[in-house]
Amino acid sequence: MDTLSYKTISANKENANKQWLLIDAEGQTLGRLSSEVAYILRGKHKTNFTPHADCGDNVVIINAEKIQLTGKKWDEKVYIRYTGYPGGQRFATPKETMAKHPTAMIEMAVRGMLPKNRLGRAVYRNLYVYSGPNHDQDAQQPKEYKLKG
């Protein structure tokens, strides 16, 4: 047996074999959905996963406004942001956030689960979140993806 014939293949942009996946967020719990989406975006579900490369799939999420939160999180959870000015700390509950920007909760949750470096920022660009059942990625023909949970 020739041991030189076994090569470890490292994925990169050219051979990553990216796919487009469509996920329906209706009735899904925010954290469970976000963790699985981050896993897919990162490419950890593939056999040729490479930690330093963007080898994950592109994910389209529809029905973001129909996401679920457990317990009393709709009223008690707080999103904090800072405007950059003195005294500019702002607070918002998920109800207020959902009323203003329905896709923001999923985007923030997934972004928080990705690496905090340039690879994480590049991987985050492969996420597309829409509040209704329609999306703009019809030309890519995304395949329906069923979540494990």
C-alpha cells in the first residue's frame, strides 16, 4: 500500500463546495435555531471542514418574525447597545426589537456565535434573513433544510 497516496485535503474558496440552504424559522426557538445556523455557516457539518477557511454553506432564513423565545424572555431579556456618545447606552426588549426590526434578533444571535475575527465577519456575510415567507435568493435555488431539533 502506497502511503503517499493519502492526502489531507484542506478546503479553500475554490473547493469548498458551497450550497444554498433555506431554513423556515416559524415556531423555532431562537437559540437552538441560531446555534445550528452558526454551525452550518462555519462549515462544521462537512467532512472537509477547515478551521481557517470559509467552507460553510450559504443560509437563507425566512419567517424571522415568527421566532419563539422560552419563558419570560419577551419581556425580561434586554439587548444593550451604545450610540458612541456620553450617556448613550440604549436598552431594548425583544418585543421592542421585533417591532422595529424583525430580523435583528436572529442576526445578533448568530453573529454572537461566530468567531470574533475577519473569518467570522466573512462567514456572517453568507447569512440572509427575511421577515416574511418570500426571499430574494430564488436564482440560487436554495434547498429546504430541516433542523435537527
